[in-house]
Amino acid sequence: MKIDHPDSADMHVPLLLRFCIGLRMICGVRKQDFQAGATYRFMNWGDRPFLVRWFCFVKWALYQTFVAIPSAAKCLRVDGPVSSTPMWLLDENPLANHPWENADAKLPDAADVVVIGAGFTGGGCAYHWARRAPSDRRMVVLEMDDPASGSSGRNEGLVVVGRYFKVVYDRVLSHLRNSCAQFDAAQRELLARQFARRYCEAAYYNADLIASTIRDEGFDCDYNRAGWVQGQEDAPAESLRDSVAMAAAEGFPDWVSISPEEAGERSGMRLTKPAGFSIAAASWHPAKWVWCLLQKALSSETVELFTRTKVTVVDADADGYIVRTDRGDIRCRSVIYATESYTPKLLSRFHDKILPMQEQAASGDGGPPGLKPHIGISGTWWFGGRYAQRVLFGAGGSRVPDEEAGRNLPSRFLSRFVGQQMVRFFGPYRLVMKNEWSGTVGYTPDEYPVVGAIDGKGQHIIGGMCGSGSGVSFNGARCICNRILGLTDEPDHYPAECFGPSRLLDPETHQWPAMDQAEK
């Protein structure tokens, strides 16, 4: 499809047309738009007095509605119906309705392990179990829809090297101040540094493990390790400088600062300040990654997959657990919750511990002519990338109720806001939006993953990955599978004192790292 991109002279929008565009947006505002606006208001002006906070927000909203977004109307075009199918799920799913296309298929009565969820984490569990388990140990993976139908098939298409050190440190330290009165200031600082160090060690290993697995297995998932440029135009200069210095001092060299010129050469972004750059980040087709993992696992005798099978409850019994589904019950000795933002639906004790947060994206033909392919790009409030003939762009959003986890209700206002942000960073372009969707990811109050045993017995969880599921899930799945199998010949990067869910569920009795360990 040939796209004629406007130049600066074509960007003028008459006053009456601006008013009409703004009025149409106001008339089209829905619940999800209000939720996105409330989140933006809190993040920008949450520390201001009530009236000041609202004044700043209303001023910003009116400017966006009648000035900024209409100015980009010739760039981001919505000319017809927009599909809610995520770009990544336009490809045929080779495991759709598996194995129910076979009329004789039925659930087994028992298994060693049941994994709930077949996204990044469930696929990783299946792959590592097939790789490590003896032939008489069986894993069953249950998925309520089709593989990668949740956030694993609705994201921005990046393999991240986790969150960088200072972000993890700052978030954990803030949470410790607010929730762990048993520690003094020096102890909290030591713990936050230890947590950040453990997280980055695991995330670096995870990124390299994904790369080597794709190479060694010959997986076809459009993997390209071109990095990730993060514009810092709206951040204080010292923010990037301090975060890079802290990462380097701790021995984590992936996060660096690059000049505006280098950022432009790598990504096409027009910047005036240095940008953050994750060297080892990669782009990929996230759904294909999940499908490849599961197809490889299913070639073994130790893994079975059952799609369109909804788990309703997990009950404990004398021998382990009974996983009850809408197709029947399965008895097992261990359960792995690979349910991320859906977890509170099954385990009410994770309400307010794993928070479903909406993220959304859109895609279409065209896009900024200077936008380089494969590389990840982002600004303060948005992300994007060019994949094949399409450009994907999107943003984070708001917390949604537990029962709405997984909802597909994107905010059109937010999509248009990101559209004008791309004009700011790339100049005039034309993009015809074809698809627009949302999903939910799991956040924790300390924005730190939970990887480990829930009940001290056979229930395990890998979740709370804060939108960085590709940076946690594969290595986390490997470690949990090894623990269940009793294997200790591979490194385990998720110590219970840091990643164990009891730090959130019961912080008073949680076994925190010893202070002498935190200093190392």
C-alpha cells in the first residue's frame, strides 16, 4: 500500500475543522478514556493541591482536544472500521482449539504439574519441562482461550532486558518506606539495592537465554536484537545521568546514554537531549515465540496442552491439588499460576497484590518515514516500532478491576495522543490505523515480580512482571520447573527472600535477606 506522507506545509488545520475534531472526540469519550485521563492526571500532578491538580489537567486536556491532536489529524488517519484484533494475532494460530479438533480428545484425570495459562510464562514452563523432565513426569498446560491470546499477544513486541537498576531500586525503596516499618532507613536502602541487583542479574540471564534458545532451536519468531531507544525529552537531565551511572557502578552495562545524533541514526527520532539506550533489547513476534515454545514442548511425551479450557478453582487435597475446569477435574501434585493479571480472579488473596493494569496499542500502514525497523522506541508517555510493513504505537494506562482483567477496551483519545507525540518526535507522517486493542499486565505494589511458592508446598506463581514479562517469564519458568523436579545443576536467579510472594502477602513474617547479605 503506497502512503503519501504530508510535509510541514500540508499540516495546517483550519480553526473550524479543529473545533469539529475536538467536539467529535468529546462526544466519543468512554469509560476507558476517563480512566486513562485520571491516571495521567495522577502521574503528572498527583502531589499538587486538589484544585491545582484539576486546573492543570483540564488545561492540558483542552489543549490536547482542540490544538495538539487536531494538528496531527492529517497524520493519523482513521478512515474506516478499526479491528480490535491485535496485530500479532492476525497470523494464523497453529495451536488454536488444540486438541479439540480431535473428536476423541479429553482431559487427563491426573498429572504431575498443571500450568494455568499459555502465554509467555506457560509456554516457558512447557518448554523447560519438556527439556528437563523424565519421561514419566507429565505436565498439563491449560488455557482458557488460545495460546498467546492474553497480554503475550497484545504487547509492543520487545524482548526487554528487564527494568534498569535505578527504576527497580527506587520503586522497591519507596515501597519499603511505606510498608515495612521494621527496617530503619539504612536497612531499607541496603534491601532495595539487593533487590535491584537480584532482579537485574535474572533479567540479563533471561535476555541471553531467550536469544540462545531462538538460535539453537531455530525458532521463527522474527527476532532482531537491535536495541531500544528511550527518549528523555520530558525528563530532567540528571535523571538519565544518574540511572546510567548507578547501573554501571553495579556492573549492569546494558543501560547507557547516547547522544541525540546517535539516537536519530538508530531510530529516526528527532531529539534534543541524550537518550537512554538498552543495548541488548530485541524486537520479535511475541505470539510466534509462544507458539514455538509450545510446539517444541508438545513434541515430547511429557507435555500436553488443552486450550479453551477455563479453570474455575483450585482445591487442596491430601495428595496435592484438584484443578477444576469447565471440562472436568485434574488431580496434580503441583500447580503453576502463569496467569499474571488474571491471578486475583483465581486467588483472591492476591487482590491489591497483583494489580491488573491496562496497556494498549494500535497499528497501521505507513507511519513516520524516518522510523527505522526492528528497533524499540519510546518516550515518556508512549512506545512504538516498525515491524514489516506496519507501525505499532501505544501507551500504558490505568488499573482495572480484577474482574475486568484481559479486557479489550482501548482508549481512542490515548491512541490519538500517541499519534501527535509521534509528530513531535518524527515530524509529519501518514498512518492509516487498521487495528487498535488493549490488554492487561500485572503490577505489584513494589513493582517487583513474584516468583516462587505460594503456600510453601506445591502451588507456585510467576507474575507481577510490571509490563516486562519478556524480561522475567522465560528464566522464571526455568527456575520453577527445576525446583519442582528437584534439579540443582542450573543457576536459580529468584531467591525466595527477594521474589517470594510472602513479601507482599505477609511482610511481617517474610524471611527477608539478612542485612550482611544485602551489603554484598
